[in-house]
Amino acid sequence: MPKLRLKQQVEQLINSAKQDVFLRADFDQLGGYDQVGRALRELVADGKLLKIGYGLYAKARISSITGKPMLASVGGFKMVSEQALERLGVAWQPSDELVRYNKGETTQVPVNAKVIVKKRFNRKISLRNMQLQVEQRS
């Protein structure tokens, strides 16, 4: 059986995983830092992954309408960004607007992905024109 290229190994790992968000560190055991980076860039170019932040990648699929890559997650960018926070080990809670909407206190649907973090968090999680809004509270 021929040995798989690193890109193929990374792709197999992504396809077999149940999670939608990956850290670059998830692929460290497969090869060197530069090699893994090249494989990830190739998968982003192929539309199998989307880069959502520094060292953060999300599963992607090709849109049947536009033919461009889009998030494969059912929950969209909001769900992917929350998964990314969990993968990074950041303690967070939903925004006040979302809590009020879920309680039925308002009919205003919160559109932007917004969370409240307990400790200092200074990373950007974004995709195209969407960005996770982070509010700091202690």
C-alpha cells in the first residue's frame, strides 16, 4: 500500500472527525510545522477547509449555488465560533441579547455572533465579513 501524502493524511483526519473546528496543533503529529502549514493552505485553496483565525480552521463544503467554499457546520458561523472558543479553552457565555431572546423577553432576533468571555481574550475569529464580537467581563 503506497504511503499517503501529508495533505491526504490531514484530509482523512478532517473527514473522520466529528468536530467542525480544528486547531493547527491537531495535526502536529503528522509532520513538521512548515509541512503541516503547507498542507492546510492547500486544503483551504481546495475548499475543504476555511481559515477562521490564527491557527483555527473549520470544515468546509462547496456551495451548490455559488460554487465557492462555505462552512459545513449546520449552525453556521455562530456555532463554529463557539466551538472554536471551546477548543481554545476559553470560558464564555451567551450575550445578554441572546439570553433575553431565549427567555421570550424580546422579539428582536440577535443577528451578530456575540459572546461574553470571563478572562482576557485577544484573538479574532472571523470569516469573510463575519466576525465574532467579544465582550470582556470578570
